Amino acid sequence: MRPKRVLVLNDIWEDAASLALALRMQGYEAIPTADAGALDGLIRKFHPSALVLDVREPAGQGVRIVEDLKFRLNGPRTICLSPAAFSPLDVRYDLFDSVLVKPVDFGQLISAIDLEEVA
């Protein structure tokens, strides 16, 4: 069985790279990026089953990015990593398939990635 592909978007490169490395160590194909502008191309080339991003990143555009993916690209599952102090009123959490609050439990992240969409 082919491993699930995960795209990790964070405007802090080291954070994206670290999470992608941890996911690869668990058997996933994971690609980090800090470039939201390259996201469309990466999704078309890599065909991830999940996109993991901080709702406030990159540059506070996480929600806009997910809205765009959902409506234009019929994009991958989206997993929102939300800062603990972030108000639920500030975000349309309904756009995301899963929402995890930082600090994120790695086991919960794995479970969110592995969820299958219900047809």
C-alpha cells in the first residue's frame, strides 16, 4: 500500500521541515513548504491526501488559502493547527476537515491525517 502524501505549509521553514521529517519517520510521504504562492503547483504535482497548515500562516492567510483550495481545486483534506489563544470566532473552522489546538499531540495529528473521507 502506498503511503499517504502530506503537504505541510508553514511560513517558518524550520517548523514545516521538522513536521514533515517527523511524518516521514512515521512512513508518510511528506513535503514541507513555506511558500504559499507555490501551493497550487505543489498540490497538482504531489497530489497530497492531506494539507497541514497553521490557520494564521502564512502571513495570516490560512483561511483564505483553504477557501481557495476547497472551491477551486477540490483540494486535499485540510488539517488546521490552531494556536491555543486563537478565538474560535476569528476563523471559519467549518472549512477545515480537522482542527487541532497547539501544542498538537502528534498521535492526534496522525489520526486526523489517516481519517478517510466519507462519500
